[in-house]
Amino acid sequence: MSANGTRSPSRAVPVPSPDTETQQPCAAAPHAGLSFSLKAFLSRLGPGLVTGASDDDPSGIGTYSQIGAQFGYGMLWTMVVSYPLMSAFQEICARIGRVTGHGIANNVRLRHPRLLYGIVTLVVLANVFNLGADIQAMDAALRLILPGPVGLYGSLLAALSVIAQFLIPYNRYAHYLKWLTLSLLAYVAAAFFVHISWPEVLQGTLAPHISLSKAYFLALIAVLGTTISPYLFFWQASQEAEEVRTTRGEKALRRAPSQAFAQFNRIRTDTYFGMAFSNLIAFFIILTTAATLHEIGENDIATAAQAAKALQPLAGRWAFFLFSAGIVGTGLLAVPVLAGSAAYGLGEAFRWNASLERKPADAKKFYGTIATCTAVGAALNFTSLNPIKALFWAAVLNGIAAVPLMMVIMAMATSRKVMGTFVLPAYLKVLGWLAAVIMSMVFAGLVLTWRA
């Protein structure tokens, strides 16, 4: 998702080299006198905060809850390790969009055409299944507080999401829905209403025991898949590219290098703060479910009601309401991103008018793809899939789909043919390749232990 913070007017500055751009003195920045003001800082955070909340979508909530219930405090370390990796990779994707003026699929089409349809197909399939899992989860969560037939609420919410995307700009839509996601802070509060073994928390966070088992690798790729998600790669790059096309005075950085310092600072601040919010919530979801469900022997979450129990020490009989608000709020934020990133991928691959800034009549194939992906996802409401289990498997599928995509993204982001003088600085090269290698190793571990 794009980190679209409020811009400060940029002034001409020297073109930064890849290794020195982050070390320029503050005096060179536009409006340097305001750089540390609270107002200037907060003005950058809205979109990044929404990005972080969307990353904790129903699939994320379901996955983290299952991890806490199954492994207790033993996988808290993944939140520490994944934070710099997920933040760096989102920054890399944003840079690709801002530097080139094109999304991920368009850049693959231009530089690696033989890989295009395989990459886009993989992302679309993962997105549609994730859509279905999220819609199912919203349906199950709402039925905790409003009894009704299976599939009804999910279908209505899916239709509402599509209508909203057709009629309302996403930024305005997200501005209101992000307040619903604050219900996720209940997991933070709940942690202080239950008994927690803090020595075990420290051990699970800083000195974990890693098991070479199928169950552990399956959980690990699910955690990584829901934090480092392919759909956010596509969304972030495409939103940056769209802003280049639609915002007056802004250009792709290869054409307007003087804008680089301000844009990279904006992207970095918003992205890292938003991802910090995301991982903080994820950490406490694992912590709270470990201290509640795992401690009473409920190690396998099969229903929404079970998952909501983690909030009972804080909310009592209101636990179902808080859980439902979190699932529905993050779901309504994530569904447009999932459908939109699939539509951006297909639109860029087939050279359609792919833009949320265009009216539906001017981008019929693009909006038609959004509606079709959401409808197919909603149809999963009426299958025999367990909605809570589907959330976990959606995360696993995202983790598997991320492996080849991350390799291709890193190849483009480190290529001067793609990025010109704005190839990645050293710290992003290290973190980006490290994220890709770790994801590949976890996938390899899952394959090797699958039949064990």
C-alpha cells in the first residue's frame, strides 16, 4: 500500500548516490525547520498507519492467533526478525514505483517479459484465495454478534467493498475505516489483564528454540507470508506510480532527480512507522493468545469464537464485539488492496488503463477485474472451507508466492537499467536480499520436512 504522506515542496538538491542518499544533512531537506515538529511528523503517518493495519488483515489476525495458541511464546522472535525485513521490502517496492513511474508488473513486462505471466498469475491466485479467506472471516466474526445464515454478511460486505471502490477514492475510504482497526489495540491491553511469564516471553523473543519440524516450518512460512505479503508489493509500487501520473508537479525520479531526497524521506518515515504499528499489534496477538488459549490447552483454533476468547480477560462479554470490529475493520481495509493489487498486476501486464483515479467507465477492464476477484473470493463463503483455517492457509500461500517474486523484485531494484542512479543503497540491498534468502530457506525447509 502506498505511503502517500503529505508532501513538502521539493527544491533542487544534488542527485544522491546510492550509498550516500540517506546521509545527507538535514539542512538540505525542504522545510528543514519543520522536520522535527509534531505536525509535520503526523502529516506523514496516515497512509503508512493504514498500510500497517491492512497488513494485520483477518488472515494476519488468524495466523498470529493460531501461532500463539499452538506454540505459546516460542515464535515471538519472528516479529523482531520480520520487522526490518518487511519494512525494507516495502520501501524497495515503493522506490521502484517512484523511480520508474511503473508498478511491479509493468517493470517485469519491460525487463523480464518471459516471467510476466507466471508472476502475475501467482499473485492473482494468492490474492483471490486471501480475499476469500478474509471475506469468510468477516462473515464468521459478524455472526458472533448478529446471528444469520452462513455467507450472508460476507457477501454483503464484499458487495459494499466493490461499490465503495467504484464510488469513493480509496484514501477517503481508508481514512474512516482505519479507526475500526484501533480495536486491535485491545490485544495490547488484554496482555496486562492475564498472567504472563515474562522470562518465557524474553526467551521466546530473544533466544528461541527453533524446531526442524513440518509444523514449525509451516507456521514460520505462514508468519512470514502474512507479514511480507506479495499483494502489498504490487499495491505499494502501483500506488507510488499512480501518484507520479496524477499529482501535479511530480514525476518519476529518473526524470526528476531533484525530488528524490524529499520523496525517499517521506516513503521511509511512513513505511517504517506503519510497519512498526503492524508488528507491535502482531506481537501482542501472539502474546495474548499464548497467555490465554495456549495456557489452557487450546492449541488449535477452529472457530471465530475460539479466537475471540483471547480478549475475554479484558472485555468479558464484549470480547466477541471487539474481535468482530477488528476482523471487519481490517478486512474492509484489506479487501480493496487485495483486489486492487490483482487488478494492477493484470492491468499492467495487458496494458489496460489501470488506475483507481480513473472513473470506472474509463477503466472498465481494471474495475471489472476488481469486481471479479472480489466475487470469486466471496464465493468461497459457500464452500466447506473452515474460515479460520482458510486464514492460516492464505498466509502459507502468500509465503510460497513471495519467494520467486522477491527474487525478481531484488533483481530489478539493483539494476541500473531499471533504477538508473537510484539503485538501492547498501542497507536496502542487504536487507532485501536477506529477506528473499530467508523466505527461500523457510520454503525449502517446509518442502524437506513435509513428508517427515
